[in-house]
Amino acid sequence: MYTVEIDEEDYAIKPMNCPGGMIVYGMEMRSYRDFPLRIGEVGRVHRHELSGALHGLMRVRAFTQDDAHIFMLPEQIKDEIKNVASLIDEVYAKF
């Protein structure tokens, strides 16, 4: 994390959510038998757009974003991609 001052207020900013997923993964010894290992995370994302910018999410300063990491063996990649695509289809079908 690093700090920055924006509009005379102090903010602490992290570069991305991925370090959290890597820390969770590294908290214990893993075997290839544990794979695929799916880790989900919900975290805050902060940003600061220039004054007058009207793109994106209408200049919100922070929002919640979900993030996921799948640790797998090379031979599991095709099945995991299919599973993720299927999950996306299932969720968006509700809309």
C-alpha cells in the first residue's frame, strides 16, 4: 500500500487485490491433489479521476469488486475455463 493526498484528504491505496489471494494460497503447504483450488475475494477498489471526467462509473471514489483466483495444473485449464464460462452464463441468465 502507499499513501497519497487527494483534495486535502489522506488516502491509503493498494495496487490490486491479487496479493491477498497469494497470501491465502501461501498460508499452508499445498499438494497437486488440492488442485483445482478456487479462492474468491470481495474487496474495495479506490480510484481518483481528474476533475471533469465523466466516463467510467461517474467518478465514484470507491466501489466493491469481486476477485477470484484458480490454482490448477496445466491439464485442468480447459475444464476450469469451461466451468467459469458456465458459471457466468448461469448468473447472467438470471438477468
